[in-house]
Amino acid sequence: MVHQYKLNGYNIVIDVYSGSIHVVDDVAYDVIAEYEGKTREQIVEKLMPVHGKNGVTEKDILMCIDDVETLKNDERLFTEDIFADKASKLKNNSNTVKALCLHVAHTCNLNCSYCFASQGKYQGERGLMSFEVGKRALDFLIENSGTRRNLEVDFFGGEPLMNWDVVKKLVKYAREVEKDAGKNFRFTLTTNGVLVDDEVIDFCNQEMHNVVLSLDGRKEVHDRFRVDYAGNGSYDKIVPKFKHFVERRGDKNYYMRGTYTHFNPDFTNDIFHMADLGFKELSMEPVVCAPDDPSALTEEDITKVFEQYEILAKEMIRRYQNGNGFTFYHYMIDLQNGPCIYKRLSGCGSGTEYLAVTPWGDLYPCHQFVGDEEYLMGNIYDGVTNTEMREKFRKCNIYSRPDCADCWAKLYCSGGCAANAYHATGDITGIYEPGCRLFRKRIECAIMMQIANADFDNHQNA
């Protein structure tokens, strides 16, 4: 399978199953488009009227066909799918858990109407995780992690800083036991920033492998949704705290995480606003909500968003070349080294390698399933008792999703988010079609950026 597209002056060809990416001229681009199903003579007959007027000869086209045939023989173009028979076997024999999302607080001090977690309650009761429950969750992770050394724990909510003492105690406990257990805990904290202070900053900079800071961008955009229970916007309160946090964090991992909705399909202006504030690690996600929600993206919005992703990519190239670049999470793509084929086929590992833990110790496939009793998988005391559900997630891969069969981007998205698919179609092996379209556009932009920046670097080093 081959995917071709033109963007920002580049003719780009992706060979899906080998992962090869080619930047070609106009003649090669058209030869590749006609190559399958036509003879050499038919390709020449089709392309000469198009390119002959630009000085291209029949010999030139035949030489280009030879080059394409060489790439095909070298398995860098029109490569066959060799992964289909491997996908169902990758997770067959493993019950290893490598990561937990600890819902330390099912409550929040903000009242964001677009919140998928119902302001932290997850369609249930408000509650805080006790140290005892959290401790048992960490023990559960150690006990079920097999030979894996690095274990990931996300402190999540609601707003986890509303249970800050328990967060600190759990980190302390993990550090006390990790060496004897042969493990290394890597913690992440996601916060809306309202309760951030110097103590939080110092502790996170010492103990948190990553921090996720929630900011939607421009003040008027952020304050539309991210308000307290009195209706007051939180921008003025949190931005100075986040700037201080990031300045103190140095070279340690963080990223700003925003949400765009029907009310700001021009979300690039929010990204540029955050970059101009000095934040360099940025993410902006489309809202996840019911189609009839006022915040939901419309078809017209999605068309605008496609344009915005191109605007973003071009501006990021410009800033990179001017020495003031920033990172956008969805454009982070490694064309040289990864991810491995296991991740490409099977995705995030929700429901098998990754589980969410409620304040009461219940286990769910991930944070987006919490509160849906159909997806309750067990608890931290008895383990995964809903083994049928685990098997369903174990078999969830790009080849179990019929709608992924002809998609060129499937080895980049790994089939997409199971929760989004479930909420859109009622089945984790379905797809969230608008999300798929947005993802494909982001990947096209990300690959183009890699090419453009490599061109710039090569010219600089020449």
C-alpha cells in the first residue's frame, strides 16, 4: 500500500508496510501513481502529454519507471503486508501490567462543561483515594509487572492536587520499595494549576518524570470553559503559576495540554499564544463529547481544522529555522527508530498493560472507561476478574478493526483510541471517524515538517 500527497511544495510518497518515505519530483510522483495496473508503455502514453511540454522525454519516464521498479524490488515501494498474521499473537501470552492511571481524586475545583469526566465525578460520587488504596495499587502493579523494570504511574483526577498529601505519601512509598522489587517508578501528574505552589513545584521537579499542565490557550478561549464553580475563569490565576513551574523545571519533561472545540477551530492561535508565553512543549486535543453537544466539532469546523494543522506546521518550520522552535505533541514522529512493530499493531495497551484505578480500587481499561460498569475489570485486591473483557482488549489491534484495512495511516495510529471508538460506535473495534481524519492530516503535516527541517539542517551543514 502506498499513500501520496503534496504539501508545502513537497511531493511525498509513503510506503505503508516498509515505512519508507520518499520525496520525489513531479514525474516520479505521477509514475508511482500509475505504476500498479499499467504497462510501461501505458504509463508513458499517459504521462507524456502532461510532462512532455516541460521537456521531459519518453526516455526520462522509462528511466523513472526503472527507478520505481528498483525501489519495489528493494522492498521500499509497494511492499506486501507481512504483519497481518502476527497481530493476533503479540499479546497472547502476557498479563503483564506496566502502567496505572491512579485516580487519586474524583473531584475537581473547576467546573469545565466539556469535561469527559463530568467535573471529575465520572458519572458517580465524588471521592478521594486513601493512602491504603493507593499503596495497594502500587503493590498490585509490582506484583503484575513480571520482569518489566520501568513502571509508569499517572496521578490523575479530577484534580489530583486536591489529594496532594496522598500523592506525596504514595511517591515516598514507591521509592522505599522499588529497589528491593527491582523496579523503577516513573510518575506523571496532570493538573489544572489552581493549587500549584512552590511546594508542589519543588516536589514535582524532584519526583515527577513528567507533568501535564492544562491550558486551553488565549484568555478568552481558556476562560470560556475552564471556570470555577462561581463561573470565574482560571487563566489569570494559573498562567503565572505555570510560567514559574516551567522556569523552575529546567530540562525535565512537561507539556501544556489544551482542548479545542467548536468555539475555537482556529486553535493554532492558542498554540502560538502559549509558545509566545514561553511554553515550548505543547499539545492541543480535539474535544471529546456527544455530537449534539454545543462544543462538538462540526463538519465545517473540521475543514477549518485541516487548514489550521497546515498553518501550524508551516509556522513551526519557520520558528525552527529562526531558532525559536517549539514541540507539538501530535507532530512528534520518529522516522528512523520507532515505535516498534508491537506498538504499531496493538496500540496503547489499555485493558491489558495499562489500567485505571478508581479511588476505591476498581480497575478499568483506561481513564475514559471509568464509571461504565460494563467495563469494570476487577479490583486491586482480587486482580482482573473480568478476563473476558481483558481478552477483548487483548485482541484489539489494527487487524481487528475492519475500517482500518485500507487506511494508509494505520501503522502510525495503531488503530486509534479504543475509548473514542466505543463512544462513537459502541464497539472498541470500531473507529471514531472524525478522529481518524484529523489523525491522518496530522501525520501528513508531521512527516512534511521532518522533511523540511532535514532540508534546512542539511543546507546549514553543507
